[in-house]
Amino acid sequence: MAGDPTNAGQWAGADVFIAPVGTAGPADLTTPWGVDWEVAGLLDGEEGFTWERDMDESEHYAWGGILVRKTRSKHKRTVKFVALEDNDVVFELANPGSSRTTTDGVTTSVVKVPQSADFAIGFELRDGDKVKRRWVDRATADVDGEVKENETDLTATSFLVTLYPEADGTLYTELSGTVV
């Protein structure tokens, strides 16, 4: 068999972290995420993280039909994930510009028309001693589809996160490897 099966990824655990724009990501694979990173809670593992690319490509030909160049523009990168908890982090992602307070066990949410809100986002995947951490300096989120509440399914909120590149074109930073 050609290849190395240990390079194939099937992830047993994952988390999403949210922080203010510009928050430093982790320095290694074992140190906990910094205090400004808040966890989004339980995620739908079957849906996982779906990373998508979109861009325009143009092919340029010389006389005689010879391809001489291909150019790319309007690059866009997104990631989808599904949150299963109704907590403050998920509420803020789904309802930017709204407020939520809890007093004596009663939570009051004032939901307003969503505003655009920038944040940093981090993703962590784990499988035994394998870990992959990615973080994005600036992103925005939109609820992707409907949120259904019923008696047979968990309430799930699907998010589509748009990544914005840094000034040097960096979309995200990734650390991956085996923890010993």
C-alpha cells in the first residue's frame, strides 16, 4: 500500500473559539487557548467543519489559441459549522448587536436586526494524540438556513463564517501535529 494512513484525518473531537479581532492564537498544540477565547460549546460532529473556496478565474490566450496565463481574483474563503448549544457565544454569533442578560436564573434576550460584527475565530480538531489548530484574525458569521425547535431533534444553529485576509494576504494560521 502506498501512502501513510496516519496522515488521514478522522477527528474524534472539535471546538470552535471566538475572541475579539486581533487576539493572539495559541503558540503550540498543548497550551490552552487564551482567556479571551470563548468556546461555542457542543458542535454537530457529523456536519463537522466544511471549508469552501470561491474565486473568479480567467484564462488568457495568444493568437493561435495558445494558453499563456491564468489569473485569479475575488478569492473568498468560508467555513460552515453547526452549534448545538444555546449559550452566550452562540447567541452573539447568531444575533450580533443584540443583548442577553441572566438574573436569578432567568435569561432575557433582546434580539435586534443583526448588525455586522467582526471577531477572531479558532478551530481545534483532536483525535488521540493528533491535534490541529487554526485561527483567523478577522471573520464575520451569518446563520446559514433555518433554526428549528421541535420535540424530536436537537435545536441546531448552522453558521457560515466568512474569513477576511490580513494585510499580507494571510487567511488563517494553522498548527498541527502529534502531542507527546
